Amino acid sequence: MISGIQAEGELGRRIRDMGLIVGAEVRVVGRAPLKDPVALRLKGFTLSLRNNEADYIAVSPL
């Protein structure tokens, strides 16, 4: 579950527009061979996110 978003400005808005908001349940479903990007599953769809963007998202286990 997402517990916080530390990104601000344009990046913060972009992250929230993708559905990554506090309280959303998210699951890592895959990684590229070089570990970047990461595939996340939330709300019935899969989202690919670069590690430097994912670093701004705090999660807590369910």
C-alpha cells in the first residue's frame, strides 16, 4: 500500500495522475533485466515506472 509520495511539482502531479496515490494498493509484478524500469500492478492495470521516479513513493506492506 502506498503510504506517501515525496515528489513535488510536475513529477508529483504526474505520479498522482497515474493513480499512485496514498492508500492505493500496489504490487511489483516484474522488473526489466537491468532492474529499470519496474512493472507495478494497481487497480486492474499494469504500470511501468522508472526507478528514479519510484524512489519518491513510500510503501508499507499489507
